[in-house]
Amino acid sequence: MKDKIIKDLFGYWDQLRGERLAPTRSEIDPRQIKGTLEHTFILEAVQIGAPRFRLAGIEVCDLLGMELRGMPIDALFEPVDRDMLSQIVTDVFQTPHIAQLRLEGQLAGGRSVLGHMILLPLRDESGDITRILGAATLDHELMRPPVRFTIQSKNITRIVSKQDMPLDLAVEGGMAEPAHTFDHATKRPKPKVSGQILRL
């Protein structure tokens, strides 16, 4: 977890949840995440289709060059990876998991841009996980939207118990992993996956 914005948001979420699997949506205080707010979003589960943006910071909206409120998260992804994204999001809601994604987007003229995304579960007032707190960042400034992403690699961390949380995960970003590049013009290999257990 080398990206500072991603790391800071994870740290805030982890502090809020304490001994629980996840904090509640109502506990999120925008004043406490001013440094990440423009890159932050909240997703809401819907009965059919991909979860939709309830809130999205300006840097996230700029990825498509439009307001994202009410739009499904898969609008940010190429069709080839939307089924994979759906499974990742389902895991975050149901198990629950933390998901960190390494992204690649294609721009006009054949240029590419790399980015990161993190997805963190949130509970509603009844205790069900129906929201996701997330952030998206790019390695370089996006000069001209829109951009849609493919998933280069993913790191999935199951939240079980906090008793034996690895120190590198809590402090030095043990959720990060090297990007895995693949050639979309030939047979597309599966993204590299690493699994961990985040102890509660």
C-alpha cells in the first residue's frame, strides 16, 4: 500500500472500525479525511447490477469527466473486466473483504495511465454491510477524460479477527503487490491475486 491517499484512507477506516468487522456509514466524518476527500467515494448496494455511487470526490468524477452520483461503479471499467469487478465487490459486501486493485487505463492516442483503487466495507445502521468506502488515484495527472480501466492485479484481504494482524499490513502496507501487466492483443492472462487475512 505505497500510495499515500490509499494508505491514509485505509488507516482512517481501520481506526474507526476498532474491534469490529467494519465501521458504520454514519461514523465517516469528511473533516477527518480532508487529504483524501477528492479521491474518495461511497458506493451503495443495489438489488440488480453493480453498486452505485452515493458520493464521489472531484478527482473520481474527473475520470469520466462527469458527475458520478447514481452511476454504477462498473462505468469506470472496460467491459472485459466487469464480471471480475462484480465478484470482487460481492466479496467486499458478503465475506467481508478489503480489495485493493492495480488499474490500467487507455487514453486517446494509445497512451496508458496507471492507478490504484481500494474498496472497504461499511455497515448501515441495522448492522448490514450495504456500503463501500473507496478511493481511486492515478500515478500521473489525467490530461483528458474519459478513461476506463482494466484490472492489472488485485489483492484481496479477508477480515476475520484483529488479534494477529500482520505488522506490515497495519504499518507498512502489506496489502500492496507489484503490478502484473498483460497484453490485451493476445490471450489475456488472469490478474495476479494474493490473498491475506486481516485479523479483527
